[in-house]
Amino acid sequence: MTKPITLERIKNIVIDIKVDNEGRRFDMWEINDSHSQSHYDGICLGLNMLVNRLERESEWWLKIMKNK
């Protein structure tokens, strides 16, 4: 049986993607010009939007389940 992915796990994955860890095999974000900065900013914006949407839906489901 597969284990569901929690909101906290998704948040940790987002942080991991956004942070440039030098100890990794691949240097994910090499920001050396305005184009690569814009690319990085867009990725971060999209990841933030995903987390915000999941948080809102999570709160909505909690309210519904509470009222049953």
C-alpha cells in the first residue's frame, strides 16, 4: 500500500528544490544573468502557488469534515 504524500512533505520538497545545496550531485540553480534569475523566480512563484493552493484546499476539507 502506498503512503499518501502529506502537505508537510510537499512543503519540504519545495524548500529543497528552491534551495541551492552545494553538496548535491547537480547544481540545480546556476544564476548568472537576468534570464536565469527570471527562470528561477518563475519556478519559485509556481511552487509557492502550488503550496498555497494545497493549504487552502486542506483548510476547506477540514472545515467540511468538522461540520459533518
